Amino acid sequence: MELKDIGDRIPLPPVQRPLMEFLKWVSNYNIMPIGMVLKMVLGGVIAAKSCMFGTQEYKRCVPTGDGHGLSASAELSGEQLKACDQIVGRLSGFSVTVLDGKTGSGKTEVYCTAIAKLLHSCLDAQILILLPEIVLATQLMKRVHNYFAGYNPVEWHSGLTAKKRRENWLAITYGASSIVVGARSALFLPFKNLKLIVVDEEHESSFKQDCGIIYNARDMSIVLAKQLGVPVVLCSATPALETMHNVHQGKYHHVVLKQRFGEAVMPDIAVVDMRKDQLLREWLSSGLHDKIASTLAKGNQAMLFLNRRGYARLLRGASAMSGLYKTQYHDAVWWGVERVAEGIKELVPKAKVAIISSDVSTKRITRAIEQIMEGEVNVIVGTQIIAKGHNFPKLTLVGVIDADLGMGNSDLATEKTEKPINYCTRSLVALADLKKKGSAELHSRKVTDMPPYTRLVAIIVSGKEEFRVVDVSKDIVADLSRHITVWGPAPAPMSLVNGVHRYRMLIKTRSIMAVRKILAECRDRYTKLGRVKVVIDVDPVNFA
């Protein structure tokens, strides 16, 4: 090992001990090198050869909030006030509260009121609001600015410019910003006095990072809160199965909002059998077309949800899994959001369409959301990214195109639907009661000894040459099988991606820490191979 002299010391506050303990825990649990985790604390803003971090250039201060925080226009109902009081009552130490409320029940207003009360009692407190997608940050930041302009709220995500990242990182480090709205990586920022973590849309699988440093931000936020001795609030209209399991075990507090805010009511839901209805396109029924036309005629907005990007995909001699059935296709064409948007423009003259999907840039998505809020767009076509916490006041109709598409996915998470759907196309099954469905799924997992009753670890081996991938996979199984039970290797469901072959193995264990040393040795042994990549995924969500 080559050692180098220390050239200079950057004059920044030291990393606090609780954060260091958290970083070690994340490294051990997720079987990641501590250096990679520590790098996330620096946020990519420190340049060793730069002198841009002189303390004289940055005023160390606390925010100038007047202690009132929340604007007078945000009036809570009796149910919302009761929920807020339950959160506020647990602000003095570590706790986990699940804020479980229907879409439109005012969860954001409830936790913002709790934040205002925290800042009133502790002026230098800092609050982190975690979101599953970058595109949600812009919309939420506008609301947070309205509530807390005097507390210098800032964003943290990969869409920021280098200059803005540096400014925000310094504001957070010195305590000059009280509120941070951010994506997963915001969890690792060196807060000066973090006092509350809010995880919005906690059920979303996007909180799991599955490349680079692999971790689940929702789960790690609870670990950080425990290290710091501060509360966590998990918000969702459809809490994750793991979350509800912890509620049933008495580990999490459960606060429920049963009523929608103001005069809002739960929507009507219709299931359309595409085999019987008249079709204007292979993906569009006449009933949904008529609903879209009438919605736009009233000056309202419609959303078409299809979880498939792009224009269309042709599969020759392909086969696909849907539920328990395997279907053979000869020449199957699967349409994407771009083709749907094109068809709507042709069939609905009044349609002003915007496409929102993960392959659209953050800048374009932010502009599209602004156009939706301003009424310049009246039909939104998009993938699952549009179903994650957006608030569009004029949206009164949602159509789910090819609704059975999700049945063949390879995510462990149970598919749940509780969106304002009026027309749902190509559905194979009627929608069931979510609470009963969740209880049945938990019972099924208990019988089969699957998470959350046990732990899973996935090992993914990939490379350009399939024979090398297979050989390394077999070596790993032979090595690990002397100590633990390993399933596989087997080709991944997505076995060939951009010329890279992929094989998967799966381990079931009662405790990750019990197998951590064995897996860490496996990682160190095989990551040195140049032509094959080995990834260890603890608590996997995506099995593609």
C-alpha cells in the first residue's frame, strides 16, 4: 500500500460520531466498502486541489425564521390536527410513525404543521424530507417555500448544478438551512442538527438504489434516526407490507387519516373488458375515449398511465409471463407511452399532451409539470413516475392502459392500486380491498418463509462472455454452499442487456449480519475479476 503525505486540511466541521456509526452500519449491512459510503457524505462537492472551502467566504448562521413557519392559509381539520398532535408528541426521541392517509387526505399539511411546531421550539433544528423521485422535489419545494420561506429550505438531488450542490451542501453542513427536500442520497449529508426525518411515499420501490452503492433509503433512514435519537415519519396512501408488518408487531406507531380534504371523495372505478368493448386503437376502448373527450370539454385534465417507455416494441417468437400463465407470441407488438400520446393527438382534437417517463430529462419533466399546473397541458401520458405523489388539482380522470401489464413484473413488492381511476382498461381481475389483500399477502409470505419474516440476499454476476459468467457463478455457489444454502445460479429474467449476460443467485437467511463476513469475502475475491462483475444486493426489491 502506498501512503501519501497530507497536503492540506479543508476547514470544514468534522463528521459527527453518530453519522460515522451510521456509515459503518450501512457499510456492514449492505456489504459495501466503507470508502464508497463515506464518499456520499462529501456529496461530490469537495475538490482536493481547490481552495474554495475557506470559512471566511461562508457566513455561519442559523435561519431567520420568525418561529411561525406555517402560513395561515393551511388550516387543518379536526382529524388532521389529531394526527399532527400524535406526531408532535413523539418528537423528543427515536420513534417511527406511519402516517397512513388516503390520496388527498392532507398528509403533507399534517407533517408540515408538525415541522413548524418543531422549529418553533428548536430554532436550529434541521428536517430532512426524503422523496422517491427527483421530479417530486420541485413541486414539493414550492409548497415548502410557501410554508417556511424564512428557514432557507434547499433541495438535494443529482439534478442540481455543481454550484448549487456546493451552496446547498455548505448550508446544510453549517446549519444555515433548516429544511432539506431530497432524493435518496440526501440521507448521507452531514447535517449539523438533524431532528426529524420524513419519508414521503415510503412504499415506493424507488427508495431502493440498485446500482453503485446498493441500499434502501427508507430502511436506512430508520437506522440513522435511531443513531441520532430522532423520530421518523413514514407517509403513504398504501403503506408497504414490511411497514404494516412492523405496525402489527408494535414497533411502529400507526396514525390514520380516513377522510379526504375538503369536499373530495373517493373516485368511481370501472373495469373495461377489451375483448367486448369497441376499440378505436388496439389499446383504446371507445368508453375511455368518450370519457377523455368529456373530461377535456369540462376544462379538466386526464392522465393515461402505461408502464412501458418508448414508442413500441416488436417481439418475434417471444414468450411472456403473466401471473401463473405463460403466453406464446408469434409477432407481438407492445405499444409504449409515445405511441399512446400520438394516438390521443389523432383521436382527441382538443388534447394538449405531455409525456412523462424516466427516459425524459428532469428539466423537461419539471417544465411539463409546470405546464400541467398552469393548464397548458390537459392530457398526461406517462409511466409509473407520474403516479408518485403529484398533486394536479384539475385532474379528474385516469385511464390505466394495458392494466394487466404489472402482473408479469419481477418485483417482490405487492402491486397496489389506489389512485383516482375512472376507467381501467384490459384488466384481468377486479380490484380488491387493499387492507384485506395486504393481510392475505403477509399470511402467504409467513407460510412460505419469505420477507418480512426472513431476509434475502441476491448475487448478480454479469459480463460480455456468457461462459465466464456461468463459470464464476458456479464457483460462487460452490464456495458459499459450504456455509449457507444458495439457490441458483440461473439466468436472470433479463438475461441479456446491451450485450451483457446476467445470472442470479439467491440466499435466504434469518440475519444479514450472520452471513456478512462470508459475503464480504466473496465480494473481495470476485470483484478483482476484470471481465466479470459481481454485485451483492441485500434485501432485493427488483429480481429482473
